Amino acid sequence: MPHLLVVGANGVLGSATSKFFLRNGFKVSALIRNREKAIEIEKAGATIFQGDITNTASLRNIFNEADVVVTAAHGMLGTGKNRSQNVDNEGHKLIINEAKRSGVKHFIYTSINSASPDHPIDFFRTKYLIEQYLISSGLNYTILRLPAFMEWHVYNLLAKNIVEKGKATILGRGINPTNFIAVKDIVAAMISSFYQ
């Protein structure tokens, strides 16, 4: 069984990924910033590494035993040191470099479904740039261009206001279809990607 390193294992996707692979007999390491939030996945059997993807020194030796790296960290709404430019751009370049240096066999990058070089939103442009950086890295890779998560976005963007205020928040003019994905389906795509 491959040994997975999940980067950003405390979030919605990272936590679901860690738990799924642990339940299915994989060895899982979790790279997290906040150790207190990782108690549940540590109890489930994950090896916890506390680090910061914007700090090269904190990443040393974490990737050494990993066969597969899964990225689930982002800074879309981050501020200060954790702003998107630091986390999604420089931080992801650092983890790609460290994965390559450590001999990781497969790198799974979670991008966004509308990533492009000329997207009006910085975050989407950055995701595209990191896709290109990964492609040119020489690593074996899978890029998952994901829509919003059913488990988080549907509640926080739509259902929460319905429950609390009796109204839904509709972004834009309300005529564009919106695509959501269940996290369990993302995890299923991951496992098939590194058995190809």
C-alpha cells in the first residue's frame, strides 16, 4: 500500500482524505499547522507533522517516506502570512520542490475548476500557475480541478442563511448553474489516479 502524505489534513477535504485512506489500510501522514485540530485523525492512526508550507525549514524530512502527496491546503481567504500569495503560490512551489527532492512517486494537486491564466480572480490564476509549475516539475502527477464542496459550500453559502434568516443568498443574477461535488467522490478520484 502506498504511504500518503496529506498536506492540509485539518480541512474538509484533507480530513476526509486522511480518514478514508486510514480506514482502507493505508499508512497516512498528515501535515498540519494546528496540532490541536488534528487530534481526531491522529487517534484514527495518522502520523502528525506540524509545519508550515511557507517555511522550507519546517518541511525538511516530512516527505521522505511518502509515496503519494495530496494537497488540500489553501489560503483563499487567508490574511497576513497565510494570504493566498504565500500559501497557494510560494507554499505550493515549496512542497512540489520538497516532494521532488524526496523522491515522491505521485503528486495529487487539488486545483479549481475554472483555473486559467486570465481569470479575473487572483486565486484562480494562482491555481493555474501552480498546475503549470507541477507539470514542468518532472513529478508524476494528477491535477484535480474541483468545483465547490457539497459538504461545506452548500451549507455555508446557501443553507445557513435559509436556516437562520429564511432567505437564500444568490451570487450574481441567479441565472448561472452552480456545480458542487461531494468530498467522497473526490477521494474516489484520488485513489484511482495513483493506481493508473
